[in-house]
Amino acid sequence: TESAIGLAILSIYYKLKQTIQMDKVKNIKG
């Protein structure tokens, strides 16, 4: 269903966002 696809996209988006934030923190500390 469309809602399932939307949830999948949202979950992937948030995971990517978290990893990007982690990389930024690592770069700042490094």
C-alpha cells in the first residue's frame, strides 16, 4: 500500500539523517 511505501521511505530518510549527523559530529571532533 502507499502508506507502507511512505513509512519505508521515512524510516530510510531518518536513518540517513542520523548517520549524516554522526559523520558531522565525528568531523567536528576530529
